[in-house]
Amino acid sequence: MKYILSCIIITLFLTGCSSQNGRYHQRHDSTPTRTPSAVELEDAVPRVEKKSKGGNRNYTVRGIHYEVLSTADNFSQRGTASWYGKKFHGHLTSNGEIYNMYGMSAAHKNLPLPSYVKVTNTANNKSVIVRVNDRGPFHQDRIIDLSYSAAYKLDMLKTGTAQVIVEAITQTTKKPPLVKKAKATYIQTLATSNAEQANNTAESLQSLFNYPARAQKSGKLYKVQIGPIEEPHIVAMLLEQLKEQGYASAFIVKH
């Protein structure tokens, strides 16, 4: 029964950015009412991640079969990029995260989820690093769907699409030597005794804001914190954005 339920959930996730099943509030996609902030325009920071539980099986959409790559190593591709915005904002991606049009993310048909790629607009040589956490685009003449912030940074909003080069970024798991550091700045968003809630919140925040987030146990509570963040102005802007997203009691802590 668990297997059947899991398959149903994965199938729903796989429709990601291209679903036509009516679960979105808008019939057609649209442009956000504001432009991205300085924090939202920062590249995603590549890091070693395990493959997500959802979105990494071969799948079929509109009668076409797609195979998911086992690794992103040495992956490179040229073609047309598009972007997706308000219609999909706040809905599930193919790997079960929440799509944030202001985050540095993307959808791809074949790359493992998650993956990190550098996308370069060949018309102006502008580039961006995004985290691939969704499936699509399912227009056969397009190779990648970018978040609103990523498309904004590539200066492709006016045209809607752009010719790009997509290059995978992979890292080794080798740890750097330990060094003594000053106290790091974090933003705490939640304290709860529910471990599952804390871990899910941390994963969601990391996806939304492209900064590391953790659920750290302290006594009987699990504290969800984003960080470390070095730049004070980024801390201030991120704190403001968190409060706008519903985390009104978020506050700064140092470790």
C-alpha cells in the first residue's frame, strides 16, 4: 500500500511546472508584480546533495518517455531556455519542494534532482547558477525552464526565451581542513518539538531562499535556522523577506 501511495505522489510531482490538471490558481502564467531583490539575484550555491526521493525515476508525459540521468557529471547542452512565474509559485515541484519564482531554481527533463547548473545567455554572455529541482519544460524545442529571478538575471524577460548553454556543476565530497571561525550569524524561524515539521521547514526554506537551513535539536525543541550568513546587509534583507513569507517571529542568532 505504501508503495502504491508513493507512486501516486511521485506521479503528481512529476507534472511539476507543466501540469494542466487545474490545480493552479491561474489558467495562464504571468509576470510577478515586483522585480527580484539583491538577495534573490544571488546565484545558487552548489553543494553536495543526495538525490531527492521524488522526481528521479524515468517517466512519461503526454505520451513521450523521458529517462533520468544517473549523474550530472560532464553534462552540457545548448538550446532554448524559457521561464515560469506566478502560476506555479507556491506549488510543488517534481521532487516535492515548493516552487519559489524568486529563488534561483530551474526545471529540466533529464538531470538528476537536485542538480546545479550554470546557464549562459549566448546573446549577452550573462550567466546564472541555478538549482534544478523540477521537471520540464515539455515543449520539445526548449531544454530548460528557469525561475523568474534567473530569467531576470539573464535579461531574457522581454523575449520570453533565450538561446543558452547549460553546464552541470558537480563537486567532490572531500571536506576542507578545519579552521577556527568567528561566531556565525543565523536567522531562526521556528522552534518546535516536532522533528518532522522542523526538518520539512528547513528543507523548504533552503529551497526558497538558496541559503543553508538546518533543524538543530536543543533540549526538547528543534530550532530551524538559516545560515551561516556573513554579510550584515544580506542578513537584514533575508530577515525582512522571511517575515513577508509568514515567519513574523524570525530573529537573528549567533553561534
